[in-house]
Amino acid sequence: MSKVLNQGMVMSGELEALKKLSFRLGTDITRTQGAGGNVSVKRNGVMWVKASGTWLAHALERDIMVPVKTKPLLAAIAARDDRAEKATDFIVDELNHANLRPSIETSFHALIRQPVVAHFHCVNTIARCVVENGEAEVSALLASFVPELRFALIPYCRPGIPLAQEIAKVVDRDPDILVLQNHGIIIAGQSVDEVGDRIEKVTAALATPRRHPSNADHPWLEEAAEGSAYRLPVDLQIHDLAMDAAGLELALGGALYPDHIIFLGRTIGVINDTITIETLLKESASSGQPLPKLVVAPGKGTLLLRDLTAGGETMARCLAEVVTRIPEGAQLSYLRAEQEAELSNWEAEQYRQALDREMARQ
């Protein structure tokens, strides 16, 4: 039996613990949505990291982890080797039984020195760090509630190597927490249990109240969607996006984080008593743009494209969760048009979209 395979057997207990943590993160919509987020553990030169396109929520029922060789991956990152982006050349093939592809964020997991790392799209964190100058409030909360933990604030940049390069600037400080503007949070530690404990403390420190608007007008929505390419959402709390006037105004101002662009696109449709679904169809046809995957009817509710995947629906819920936590009238830092474009045209994210569609077919 090879040395690498022996290492894999030694780590089996820790991997099981990491899977349980993954499941807890993945089944909490306020922390992880669909295929978002990733976890890893590094031991004996091998890093097990969540596979691209897989769901943390599925960690107990299917294989979602990929083993990669840490040292050569770090060397590739340092040399600005293009292979570091996908990290597929560093997979430990004899342990990759499900033939999975590493997360697009594998590079930063390798750079962080603590052996256990959890990255997730906490809606409370996003709601705080998309507000202009929100970094000061986040810093004050962390310093007050978890003074024993070191933290760093990371400005927005594209996930993958650009984000890893930004994180590389602070790894010498061994931060336990990295708050990613317009993205989410990373929490690291020496063991799975330690990281799990830190997740609870940090998310409690950053918790922010949510507005709960009135219920949607289902009869109106059903009539508006009848015979069209749209449907009512399965998750009824998605309607909060259209029923909270302040949050809706913020949502229509632009995209706030990468996964919104990946799974919902760059446009939110708006309908009302005079602007119908048919109007949207005509506008899309004349502009050559795809139909919006998410449509809001202010004060009425929300509609989704009929073929929107479960991953896309979780992202609609994420948007409702985020904007109903942002104070009314707040000035936000939206993704710029060029940042949206680089996400839309990125092969790694197109791969995640393909996996999402495949999962929907299954």
C-alpha cells in the first residue's frame, strides 16, 4: 500500500468530522447556499478540499472531497503557474475515487497555514461587508466579541488565483478569520472541532436583524405567470425580496457577490400591473439578452424561470436574506460591470453551472 494511501487512512476520522461540519454549514441557508462555500483539511502533504460544483449539504451522502498535493500546488502559486487556478494537475489520483475536480478556491486553502479551513457565504457577513465603509463596524464587532482571534479584511477580487494572491499578503499574520468584501468569510483553525466552535462564535458576533415583510399575493403571481416561462418559487421566503421595499431597492442596484452572477445572471426582471411577463419576453427578444432568471413584482412577490435549478433557487433565497438585513438607505459597494463580466465568462464558473444543471437533471 502506498504512503499516500496510508495517509488517507490515517485521516479518515478527521475527514468524517469535516463532512459532518460541512453538512451543518450546507444545511443552514444563512451560511451556505447550494454549491457555494468550501472546506479543507491539510495533513502530511495532502490537502482534502471540497470539489467544484458539489454541495456541502450533500457531504454525508456522497463523495464531495478531492485530495491534492499541497507542496507542488504552493510552488505553482508562488511561480504564478497557470495550473494553480484549476489545481487539477495536483490531484492525488489514487485517492480521487469519484474523479472530482477541486474547488475553484483551492489555492487560498493551500496558502492558509492552519490545517483546517472553512469558507462560506454567511448572509450576515455579506450584509455587513457590502455596506460602504462597513469594514470598521465588522472590525469593531470581531474585536469585541472574539478578541482572542486574529482577523484580516480582504478587498473584493475574483475568486481563484486573484483572491489567493490577495490573501497571500496577510498569511504571515496567521489570521483565524478572513472577511471577504462582497463575498463571505473564511475561518481557520488547528482542528475541525476548533473551526466548528469558531464558526459559532464569529457568526454570532456578526449577526444582524432581518426584516420580515408581509406575505406575497399568490393569486396575482399565479395569474401573472400563467402560460409563461415563469413559476412561483418553492421556497416562499424568496418572496421577501419583492415584499420589502427597502431591500428590493438595494437588490435592483446591482450584484453584491459572485454567486449571484453565476446562478442568477446580471439582470433582475421587474413586472407590475402594466409591465407583464409578455413585456419582458419582448424586451429580451429585441435586445438579444436571455430572459431574467429572477423576476420581482414589487409588493406582490417573486417569480423564477421555470427551468431554474435548485442551486439557482437557493441563490434567490440568499439575496432575500442579504438585502433584508441591510439597513434602509445604506450606501452599498456593488460589483462593477467588468467584475460581473469576468465572472460570467470564466470557464471555472461555467463548469459549476454545468454541474448544477446536471444535478437538476438527476
